[in-house]
Amino acid sequence: MITISLCMIVKNEEKILARCLDSVADLVDEIIIADTGSSDATKEIAGKYTEYIYDFPWEDDFSSARNFVFSKATKEYIYSADADEVLLPENRERFRLLKEMLLPEIEIVQMKYANQLQYGTVYNFDEEYRPKLFKRKRDFVWEAPIHETVRLEPVVYDSDIVITHLQEESHAKRDLANFKRHCELGYRLPKRLLDLYARELMLAGEEEDFLAAAGTFMEATADNGRDGEEMAQACCVVAKAARLAGDTVNFFKYTCKVIAQEACSEICCEMGHFYEEASDWEEAAIWYYNAVYETRPLLVLQAGGQESLKGLIRCYEELECPEQAEIYREELEKLSVQGPV
């Protein structure tokens, strides 16, 4: 049987920390908690479960905090959890069996992260795999009988464990503020973070968030080190920011950049909103239709689904075509039955 260190970073989690720890404490061999500046009873609650509680000054850097708490682990594997996660009874048993039977060559165990759409941030799916259990010390081995090389790719196992995410509130404002702060300090977002920043804006950003981010994404569109996908993502953000600001020149400049290469649902949806705001219902309907049926989403599924279908319904109601509006209403209901998108 493997041994497991539970590692967490927390701040002001007095309402939910015990719920999380009650669901997992007896399944792990040590609990290590780094507190990044709680002003409530978080540390007192944590003290009921472990003596390994550390103060870690917050540096606007989640990786730094997680690296610190991981460095304190002593067991074979590290289980990384957030305070708003819970293992329900069925998945506690799956976790226990995994601990008993995990093969030593497995270096990362992925678990299904569920209930993600309660507060939309960077998520398109309500359930998806995430790496959650990590081998603390990696064993490097040679592979192949000839032209041998050290195996660099980790051995990953996709488990059937489902972690229930019971988020109390949206973290979008916090995350968007952190993105903005680091970009203002000159941090060049790598491809993965540019995608996440754009995705979080498109899913949960408000007008002021788009206007604050527009400069960063304009710079990304002019960055020769970005690939085509990154350029299109950046253009989607800048186009929406321009529409919200009433900047028609930049709106068409950045929508055309995408359309000239390969249109996506987000850009077509933005065109639909633009013409709808101008009360040009026929033109808006054409673009909403293209968003749903002729293109694919780049960042958020809603652009090619619910958001554009609702736009089609509004347009055909304004055009006094109730039969056509009903067709798209039925399409929208089908999506609702299939699950959130």
C-alpha cells in the first residue's frame, strides 16, 4: 500500500475546510497545510487535523505556494486538494482501493473533477480529468533495447475517482485581477495561460474586465512568437472589448483578422451581437447561424450553442417569424437536456 501526503494551500476557509478534511483525512498518512494569510479561524480548524501548518506570505503566485507545501511532504505520493473539494462516500471507497492497489510505476493519477459549471470561469465541461495524485520522487528509467533513452513522459493513470467541487462563489474576479496584475508587471503569458485568460474572460468577464485586458491581448496579436490559435484567441478578446467600448474600427479590424484565416463561433457570435445592437436583425441572424452551424468554438462552447441560439430566437422574434424562432427554441431545449454547454 502506498503512503500519501495531503497538501493544501488555504486562506479564510473556515466555512468549508472541515467539510473537505472530514472527507479525506482518514485516507491519507499526513496532512500539510500552508496558510497564505487567513484572518478567520482557518488555522484553528486545520489544527484539529494536523500539526503541520505553515504560514506562507502570499506573493500573487499559486505555483510558489504549492511548491512550498509540496516541499514539506514526506510520503510516497502527494494528493493536492483545495478546500472546496469533497470526496463523497462512493469516491472515498474508490480512493481507499486506489491506495491499496496502485502500481509503483504510476507517477500521476488523474481524477475526475466534477460540478465545474456551478460558477463558470475557465470551464466548458461539468466533469473532466485533472492530475491530483503525484509521486513525490520520480524514478528515471532507461527504455528501448537499442538507441536507449531515459523515459521523460510520466506514467499517468486515469482513475474512476470523482472529486466533487463545491465552490462557494465565483473566483473569476480574483483570477482576472491576478492575470491583469502579472501582465502589467511585464509577464508574457505562455500559450496555456493566454488560453485560460481568454477563456475566463469570455466565460465570466464583465465589460470592465475586457477593457482592462484589451491592451494585453492587442500585444499578443502583434507578437510574432504566437501561433495561429493564440492569435485567434487574442483577437476574440480584443474584438469583444472593442464592441463593448463602441470602437467600430477595432471591432472590424480584429474580427476580420480571424475571418480571413478561419472563422470561429466566438467571432461569428460577436458579429451577431454587433448587428443585433444595430437592430439589423437579418444580418445578426446570419452571423448567429454561422456561429452555431458553420463554425466551431475556439474558447467557449456557449458561443456555438446557447448564446447564439438565444440570439437567433431574439432575431426571429423581432422579424415576426415565430415559426423560425420556435425551431431554434427547440434546438436550445435539446442542448439543455443534453447538459450544460
